[in-house]
Amino acid sequence: MDRTIGKNFIYNFLLSASQLLLPLITFPYASRVLLPEGMGSISFVENLTQYFMLFSALGIPIYGVREIAKVRQDKEKMSKLFSELLTIHFLVSMLMALCYWLLAINIAKLHMDLTLCKIGIGFVISNVFTIEWLFTGNENFKLIVFRSLAIRVFCIALLFLFVKSPDDKSIYYGINLFSLVFTAIINMYFARRYVNFRWKNLLLVPHIKQLLILLSITIITSLYVLMDTVLLGFFSTRIQVAFYAASLKISKLFLIIIGSLVGVLLPRLSSLLHDDKREEATLLLNKALRFSLLISVPLALGIICLSKELVMLISGKDFAEAALSLKILASVVIIISLAQIYYQILIPLNKEKYIMFASLAGVAVCVIFNLILIPIYQHIGSAISTVLTESIVTLLLFIFSQRLIKLTFPWKLLLQNMLVGFLFFGIRNLTYLYTEDTLTVLIVTVSGSVVVYMLLQWFFIKDHDIRELVQIASRKYGKVNV
């Protein structure tokens, strides 16, 4: 594995670990203080806000990474590109903020959470200046990691200081906005290392066609990614939204770990394919596919094994009903991890039309099954719909990507990882023979499962990807003989 990619993976893994561990501190506290009703309101508005942020971004987070990666050796070209994309993002965001406000004051379901909607508008505007795509395109993951860690720790302190009762849901959401604003300020400051912003001679129109294509994909994708929560909010109660949001949040927390690998691929793949180094790109993607299964399979089985304990510990006893939907959603960890790999093939090759087709199919499946299942099964119906939707989308992405770059799917590795993962259930059952304390069961089962999984991979399966990952970490953080 390329040493730069290896280091970026470690940096991104540290970021992912913080994104996984810190919510394990904040979400349990917020859930217990704000209760299902408060968390349901926040989840509903948060998902709606995501729609406006996606519209406002016009696909720039993806387009920006790809195009910055192509011109990062030329500061003049990069500065011009940066200025044009930032200007487009700002103008569209102001328009979207106005639309958001008009909806919030005229729709009853939104007006009842008007304060949260005002904060949501702040998210739409502030998101313009986070410019993560500039740093990702330049493969500067070190800055992203340490900045994010510092801001998150500070916001945790604010959470415990100011969120004290169910009436503090606006404060909770406001702290999240503060985190985004602080991120934007820091990013704009450090952006000066790479680019010089300019107002003159900007050419906005040439970007519009590609941005509109990516926007269409983003909108369509967001329809099935966020629509389940929105539909559940309109056709059910805020409490049902809270149950579903809790299970979805827990399952997607673990996807962050997979993202630590996939997040470093796009800039490198864009560069390799731009330079017509397809063989190197194929080797990189095959390795990423193996790493993805190496991590996602045990994570999914671990979630199924400990769904009750995870919900009780993270969300509290008031969210106990979310355990079943969490079991259902666990498979999404594997499904989406595969989709992300195939997605990384299509974007650098400008095959957005394939992504759009897969996303349209996802929207159709999502809407149909949610409308059928939500009235009958409530949050469980949303969970089933999500699994079906993500499965269809991933299958289509696989078919399309194989036409362009043929990857070797590691079926043997998948089966081996599943067989090892089933041992987790035995470890949990054995732990329950000695204690029924939720936290103890969780800690012992997770610790034992990680040790068993790593040892079996190392000594019996003898997986070379595990060894390579340890070698990368040892070169970065110390000398370890492997």
C-alpha cells in the first residue's frame, strides 16, 4: 500500500474513531435528558436540514475533491477553481436559506419546531465555508483530524454544561451548529496555505453542467437516505422517529470506520485515473474491497449480537424498542461499505449517469416499501425498507462498476470473516453466565471478540491485510516487529 495512503488511512481512522467514540458519550446523555420526544424533533429537523444543505452544495463536496486533485500541483489554477466553487456554493446557499425559512413559517409540522428550523438555516449558510473538499483534494487529512478532535472535545464540554432538561433541545442543536461554525472559521484560515481567493475573472458557468449532474445524483440519493426518517415523521409519531433514529444512528456510527478507508481513495483514484494508471487503480480498489470486508463483517455481526446492550447503553431504557430495528439495520454496515467502494470507481471516471440510475431505483424502492410498511410496522418498517433500498442500490453499482474496472470479489474472505464473527455470540452468552450488568457484558464481549477475531485472522486465516495494517500503524506510531 502507498505510504501516503497508509498515513492518510491512519489519520482518517483516528478521525473515525473519534466520530464513533465521542457520540457514545454525547448521545446517551442527550437521549436521557431530552427523551424520545425531544430527540425525535431534533432528528426530524436535522434530516430536513440535510436536504437543504445537499441542495445548497450542488455536488461541490464531490466535484471539488475530484477537480482539486487534478490541479493541486498548480496553485494558480487551484485558486481560481476554489474561488469559483466557493462563490457558487454561497449564492445557492443564500437562496436555499430563504426557501427553508418560507417553509418553516408556513408548514405546521415545521412551525412547531421553528427555533430548531432557525438553527437549521444556520447550518445551511455555515456549511459553505467548511470547504472540506479543498483539504481532501490535497490529501491533507492531518489538519482535518486534529481540528475535528479539538472542536468535538470542546463541544462535549458545552453539552454537559448547558443541556440539562427536555426544554434544552434548541441548545443541543445549537451546540452542533457552533461546531460547524468553528470548523468553517478554522478551515478558511488554513485554506490560505493552498489558495488565494479572488473575485475577478471568475467563470461560474462552465462548472454548472457537471454540478447539476452531481446535484441530481445527490438529491436522488438523499431521497432514499433521508426519506425514511421524513416519511416516518409525517406518517407516524415523533417517538417512532426517535426509535428509528436511535437504531439508525448506532448502525451508521460503525460505518464511520469504513469511511476512514474509503475517504482517502477518491483524491488518489482521481489522480491515478487522470494519469491513465488504471492497473494501479485496480490494485488499490481490490485492496480497499478486502479491507472493507475485513472490518464491516465483524462490525455487522457485533451489532446483531449486542443490539439490546448497545441501545440500552447508548440511548437508555426509554429506547428499548429500537433494539429490533438495530438488528435489521446491522446488515447495512456491510452493504453500504461495498457501495462506497463501487461508488469510488464511477465518480473519477465521470460515470455519474450510472449512479443516478442506481439512485433512482433506490428512491422507488424506498418510497414504495416505506409507504407500505410504515403504517403497519412503524419504525421496524422503515428499517426493513432501508435494508432493501441499500441492497438494490449496491447491486446496481456493482454491475455498472464491473463494466469499467473488474474487481475480484473476495468470497472466501467474506465467508471466513462471517464464520469467525459467529463466535461473538458464544462470547456474549458465556459472559451472561457470570454477570447481567449491561456495561460489563458489552465491554467483555467487545474486548473478547476483538481479541479472538484478530488472533484467528493473524494465526489461522493468516490474512495479509491485517499484517499490512499493523505495519502501517507501526511505521507511523512506533516500531513493532511483525
